[in-house]
Amino acid sequence: MKNLKLLALCAVVIGCLISCQKEDVTDTTLDEVTQQATKAQLEKLSKMGVNTEKVTIEDIPLPDGSKEKYLVSGDITIPVKNLEDYPDLLSLDGDNKQYRSDYIVAPQYRNIRILGWTGTGSTFDLTPKMQTALSWAVANYNVLPNTLNFTLTYGNDQSQADMVVYRVIGGAGGSAGFPTSAGRPNRYVRINSGLDSNTYSYNVVEHVIGHEIGHSVGFRHQDWYNRWSCGYTGPLPAEPSVSPAAIWISGTPWSPYADSIMLGCFNTGEDGEFTASDRDALNILY
Ligand SMILES: [Zn+2]
């Protein structure tokens, strides 16, 4: 009996030690890797049409090896130091159905020189699979009869590039930001190393890159207000009239269940191609 009691006490002590240690580790990791966004930063993101449920601040590496602080919401990344430069989405027309012009790429910046990062021998280099998928994604944009025009090269001289696509270590997916208030396209597009796994076809990588380029020229998520594609099961808004009405473009279907390259989450069956409404939206905006 005495032995049993001792055993139980030991178990309690050990249990406490383990749970306390766990807590410490978790706290340290959180402090080091992410920081909380301030209320003001969240309000600004909301005005920009960014989902603010799980926003963190992270140090993200740039391909030259430096790091920059970004606000991160899912795959959307906004540089902390430039946050106030980004336009709000509130100046919509009377029926909340149309984008105003200054948060898409301005006419003088629509010939976009896009650089696929290669040739440094670093982890930032795109893999051959990513390079091929990038060329397919860019071709999808260039075939559209609108004013956007991409010129794709590969290498590591950023000086002549408007947009830089590079690889970062991480699970499947990518990340990017929105055009600046000056009307320049978002500059850095990150493709996660996990996409090189055989789980993901070339078409899926094409989809992810096309999606991140979509953000870079002004697209929000088709399902930005609830991210149903990411497994959301709650109630849906009856009309896309919530403010800010970030994603809906006049002349395109607003249904949150409509297929689009701009859904918040993707799956392994993506074909990498625009839907008819994606093409409509791009041709209406540009
Ligand atoms: Zn996205």
C-alpha cells in the first residue's frame, strides 16, 4: 500500500513536471516566432478586406537573405512598415459591387517583369518543378485579352524585376501581398518547399502560383469572409454586402461556393486553370 501511494505521488510529480515543461516550451516558441498584431493594425487590415481572425507578425526571409516583418493572415502577407500605405477597400460605389481603381495595378505598371529566382544555390531557388509551374501560371495570365502583360525571366538580378517569385522552407502553399497605394504590383511571391512533394502535381503548383500572382495584382479571396474552402461550416451572409465588400467584382458570380483560383484553400485535385469567372474578373478589372 505504501509503495502504491509513493507510486501515485511520483506520477503526480512527474505529470506536473511534464506539463510545466510543455508550457514553457510553448511560451518560448510563441514569443520567438510570432507576435500579436495591434488593434490598430487589425482595423487597418479589416478595411483592406483581409480576414483578421488569425493574424500574426512574422519575420519572413527575402531572397537576398535579409528579413522583413510582415503581418500574416493565411497566405496574405503585408509588410508591417508599409501597412498604412495600402489603400482601404471602403470607397466602393453605391451598390457595393465595384472596386475603385487604386488598389489594382495602375495602367503605367501593367507591363510586369516577373523574375523566377534561380541560380544562387540557396534554399530560395525555385526547383525545376516550380519553374515549370510558374511558366504555366504566367502563360494563363498572358493569354487573357486585357491590359496586364507579364514578361518572365529566371535568375537572381532583382534590379530589373517588378515581381520576384522565390522558394521558402515550409509546408504546401504560398504567400503574397497586394498592390501598393502607388499602383505597383506586390513585389514578393513566396512558394513553399512542401509543394515539391509528389503529393502535389505540377497543376497544383501552377494553381498556387497563379493564386499568389492573383493577390499580387489585387484579388482578395473569393471566400474571404468565411474561407469555406478551408473547412468553414458556419452560417453564410445572405448577400455580399458586408463592409468591406472585398472580393466581389461586378459581373461575376458572388456565390461563396463558386469555383475560383482565388478560393482561400486548395486541394490536390486543382487543375491550375482559371475558371470562367476568374477570367471575367481579370478582364473586368484590367
Ligand atoms: Zn490566398
